Amino acid sequence: MGAADIGFLMQQRFDFPAAAPPSNFYVIASSERSGSTYLCLKLWQTGLLGAPWEYLNYQTEMKAMAKRWQTNDVDAYMRHVVQCRTSANGVFAIKAHHHHFSYVLEHYPRLLDALPAPRFISIRRRDRLAQAISLARAMQTNAWSSFAQQENEPVYDAVLISRCLHKIDLQINGWAAWFASRAIEPLVVDYDELVARPDDIVDAVRRFVGIAESGDAEPGDAPALPIPMVERQADQTSDDWRSRYLVEALTA
């Protein structure tokens, strides 16, 4: 996601009030254009499930948040993020694409040790071609969400779409291999189900994280937060590109 899309969500007005150290930690394990932004904003809106966001994205969000505190020290950065983005019931969360997660973990191996035992939620999109087309368009326009204006008009590019398919596969396979190496079974969230039944998915995440059963907080204990919501960007152009790519693949 581009810096122009997310800069405002790094502002202090979206922080939680000072909370106790987190007692509950989860990770949204994502790939680009998988619907993870929509999922995270829905979870953030509840006021009970932390503020899951790309705090490990060293290309954009990490820079924006570190600039707030004028620090280049990862330990100090993480302390600040955890302090201001943990919900009152002790839930802290991040969203991470695999390449960001693995890079930061390689250079900051204490990341998971410094937080409660994490639960992992894997969001997946069955139609990977649609996902790749979405990624190709975002790369061309630099509009990574509906929060941003397009800088350029997208142009059909089969080579770019193929590269995006490969990039997405690397991210998905990277997470799968990491989970397998640690015998982790994440909660799997399906993109299409999320779009069709977002409230049910939020409830499923709440139960998986343990909030509903723990007695720490119930849905009525926190007001919904005024977190803005992204809109779906796919349109007829996306459908046309999909049809053209499939025809070209069949006739190649």
C-alpha cells in the first residue's frame, strides 16, 4: 500500500488511550491485494481487537510511525507502537505480508519474544488472477486503496499481470512454509466470505483470538471507532483484463 494511502492512519488521532501491556497478540498473515486492508479496518472499528496494520512495512508505515517519535531504533519503535495501538482490553495486532514479516524478523528476532504468544490469521483470495490484476493496477496507478487518487491511467499489461501472479504466489507460499516449519494452524479467512459476510468474519476472528470467551471484553464493552472504510476498487476494467488474459493464455 502506498504512503499516500495510509499516512493519515498513522496519526495520533487514531491511537488508543494509554493501555496496560498487551495480553493478547495476533497477526494478520496476508499477501498483497488479498482483502487484508478491509479486514483490518473492520477489526479496528470494533475497539476490541487492537489496531491491526502494517507496522512492519519498512517501506511506508514503519517510516511514518518512526518519524512521529523521531527514532531509528527498532526496540523504541516497537515500544511506542505497542503502547499507542493496544486496545483497552489488552489486544495488540499487526498485519504483515510475508516479505515484510520475514525481513523484520530476520533483523529483529526478538519481535515475537517481546509480545504474548501470537495467534495467526491467514487471509486468502481464491481468485489469484483477480488478485494479480488488482496488484498490477495498483502498481500502475499508485492508488493502493480507495483513499487515494489515481496518478496514472492503468494499461493492460499481460507481462506485469504474470509477474504479479508470481509475486503473490511467493508471498502465499512463504507464509505456508513458515507456518509448516512451526506447526502453526492459522485461522483461514476467505476473501469472498469476508466480502459477503464481514460481520460473521469479525465474530470468527474475535472467537479465535479469545476475546468472546475470555471475559476480558464483550462486544458491548467498547464503542465502535470512527475508522474510515475502504471501498472495493475492482470494476469493469478489471473484468475485461481478466477475460483478455485468460483468452491469451488459452491461445498462446
